[in-house]
Amino acid sequence: MAGEEQEHQNPGTLTEEQAERMLVGMNEVIRAGEEMRKLRAEMIQSFAGLGWTQERIARLTGMSQPAVSKQVAKYRAGDAPPPVELTLDQRDVPWLDGRLWGLAEEISETFGDTARCGHFVHAVARGRKRFTPRTVDDLRRLVEEDLRTHRATMPGGYQEAYDRISRGLDVPAKVTGGGSASSRRALACQIQRARLQGGVPASDAGARPDGA
């Protein structure tokens, strides 16, 4: 009773429950930010290994050239990760998860609040969901539902991309390509989105560092 009176007398005071909710949300964003910084460092190493200039990497990442140079210098020649193959059709699980993630992001942006996979996409962006066999199965069901619901207005290539991803996830390759699982997942996500936005077939052979 005394607590209720105190809250009534001090309407600007947060309750412990309200403060906890705020801090949990902040911690999610902080964790996601830390993971993204680590992932960006890995991606810089991969792009440098593919022959991209530090100036170009700096422009694309929004970093200064000295900052990129510092990231690259952290790895000695023998410690640098192998270049990541940019071919879209790779069959290891992290790559396929990333392609599914990219497709879901495109569906979410295209169909807004009516996209069933939208909540999953937002949860991943905030660090509230991780890619596990169970969550990937959940995302597959959501994407399948969106493909059925929006079939009449679905941009070309979405269904084809999902069919290829789904077949790959049913029988994935046992060997993972270059780079960590998180970097492969994120790179595949972005390449899948770029292919869908550009109308390039899902079976496109790959991409060169010069963008040709």
C-alpha cells in the first residue's frame, strides 16, 4: 500500500518492472551492436582477401581508411581468413540460413505488416533470436506462408529462391566454406537480397570484387 502511495505521489518514478524492461531492451541492442562490430571486422578481412582496396572498403562500410587499415593489420599474412566465395549457390548450413534470412527481409520490407516473417526478421535485427535448427524451421514455415498468401503480387524470383534454399536445407553440405558461420550467414543474406533486388536469377554464378 505504501508503495502504491509513493508511486502515486511520484508519477515520474519508474517501477522496478519498467526499469527492467527498458534495460533488457537496451542490452539486446548492445549485444547486437557488439556482434555486428565483430562481424564487420571479419567481413573487412574477407573483402581485403578478395582484393578490394582499403579505400573502397572504407567507403562501403562508412569507416575511415585508417580504421580499415588498422583492422586489416590485425591479421598477419598467415592468420588472414581465406577469401569467401561469393557464389550464391553454396550448400552449407550457415550460407543457406543467410539466404533464407535475406529472402525473409525482402518479403518483410515488400509486404510490411502483412508479412508473417516480419517479427522474426525484427527479432534477429535486435539480437533477440539466434539461428538454430528450430528457429530456422520456424522461419521456413513463416516464409512458406507468406509465399502462399502473397503469391499473386510476389515479385519474380522469390519462389525460385526459396525452392533452392529449401532443397539445400533438406540435404545440406557437411563442409562449411571460408569465414565464420556468422560472417557467411550475413554475407549470404546480403547477396541474396542484392540478387532479388536486381532481378538476377538465384543460380547466378557469383560476383567479382569489381562488381562486374
